[in-house]
Amino acid sequence: MISFIVPAYNEERLLGATLQAINAVALALDEACEVIVVDDGSTDRTADLAREHGAQVVPVAHRQIAATRNAGARVARGDVFVFVDADTLVHETLVVLALQALRNGAVGGGTVVRFDGAMPLYARLTVPLVVKLLQVSRLAAGCFLFCTRTAFEAVGGFDEALFAAEELGLSQALKRQGRFVILREPVLSSGRKLRTHSAREMLTLLGHLFRGGMGAVKQREGLELWYAQRREDPHQKR
């Protein structure tokens, strides 16, 4: 069985499309699938939307992404885990390639990311470089990460000491278990954070991470990009 695990916090605007995409993939695959939405204390219709799309809802109150992802994995029944962010659209070709990689001996992997909508200039200049760096470093972006249950459990899942970069930590841990691949078939994710945060704010965040090192991602303070009140995305108004 394949377990699609979707962490979500106040994602009523984008979750429906994400689950529609996952359900379309599940329908096309010749394998049993389940969809788990981990609702991390949402105050909107996230949980209702998940149920309307046939997903199992796991309510938690962590407001900490690694713990939220792990909560989904604990109830998952599959021997393959596919972690998908609530603002990300998977497709059949991508998931088939991920499954083929696992059947060919990989323990896990990710893929290159493309972002929807118009991007500010700073994002158009920097995002391709970041995506390429992740690719050559064999590090998965958090919006799409897959692995075997066996490998996930062997490394203890996502490191719950981390409030960000937990996908990078898991990527490194899985590499020690075996072959970890980055696919070339892109996944489409929301560019809302890039549109709603300025270049100055992003530079401030990078400075915080650079000065604090790993300690900077072990506390929520300073990580407003992920944990502050979500800003209105002008792309969603169109």
C-alpha cells in the first residue's frame, strides 16, 4: 500500500486541489492507496475539506512540521510513504517514477520543484539556483518526499527537534540507509511564500539561519516564514 501523508494548517484554499491530484493518481495506479491529512490545529475548514475528498484526518496540535509529519506516518498502513505538502500538485508520472526508484533499490528520494504563478524578480533569480543545489546535493524539498516505511522507521522519522529543514535532515539520514534519488520530473508547488515575502525579509531569514546554524531551526522564533500568520497571496485572488 502507498500512504500519501499531507500535513496541513489552515489550508482550505489549496488543499482541495492537492487532494484531487492525489486521488487522481491513486485511481490511476494499480495499487492500494490511502490519503492521510494531518490537521495541525486548523481553525478553518481544512479538516472538513479533507474528509469531503475521502482522506483520513488525523488531528494534532503541534504547530511543528516534523512532529506533524511523523503523526501521519504513525497511523499510515503503507509500505511506501509519500509526503506531499498541502499546496502541492502531484501527478501520475511523478509518482510512478518514485515507485520505480524504490523497486529498483532506492530507500527514498524527492524531485525538482516548480512554482506556480508570477514570481518577483529576486525569486526568479534565486529559486533556480536553490533547486539545482538541492538536486546536486541529493536533498529532497519538503513539498514532495518519498521513502520506504522500513527506511523511515530505521532512522526514526523526521527529527522533531527541528522546526524547519526537517526534510533536509531526513534526506541525510536516509542516505545512510541506502540510495537516495532526486527525480527530474518536476512537481508543482505554490509560490505564495515567495510572492508574499520581500527580498529583504528573505535576506533577514537567511542571515538568521547563517548566524544561528542548526540552532536557528530548533526554535520557532525567527522562522516566521513558516509559522507566522499566512499572508494574502495576490495570485489566489485572480
